[in-house]
Amino acid sequence: MKPKRRVTKTRKARLPGRKASYRELDEFFDRHDGTDLIDQGIMEIDPDREDLERMLREYWNQPNTKQVNIRIPATAKRMIERLAKRKTVEVSTLLRMWVIDAMRREAIGR
């Protein structure tokens, strides 16, 4: 006879609102990990990578015409500037290299 497993109910995570501050978002993700959110049905894993691979292939034939703005701490910006200078590239080029590398890893599932 199998021993009974103790079932503990977790409260469903309350998502931060659309106008949540960075502090609220930070606190939320400090308290919740991705597996909790998947278990609660708030997030899901998309196993279909075909569209990502197609988009990555299309990327190489397109000019850089779209812009994305993000906010980062001043220290992080200074560090990125120093790393770019060390590699003798523009900051935007270094960030683009990092983004493309991350997209490639996501598309192949590593």
C-alpha cells in the first residue's frame, strides 16, 4: 500500500496590474517562480519553435528599422558602455548581438 502524499494547496498568484511599478514587479517575481505560474495555469510553455526558427531566418534579410526601449539601472548602462568599448563596437551593436544570441538559443531550445 502506497503512503498518502500530503497535498498542500497553494494560493493562486495575483498578477501585478498593468500599471505596476518596477518594485511591485520585482517583488512579485521574487515571490513566484516560473514553475509555480505554470502549475497555476497563469503561464504556459510553448513547445512549438517552428515560428521562432522561421523568424530568426527572416531576421538576417531585414534592415534594423524597429526600436525597443528598456529602462536599466545607471550602473548597468555604464557597464554595457565599457563592454562595448572593450569590443570596439557601438553600445546598440553589442546589445543587438546579445539579443540575437539569446533569440537563437531560445529558438533552438537551449
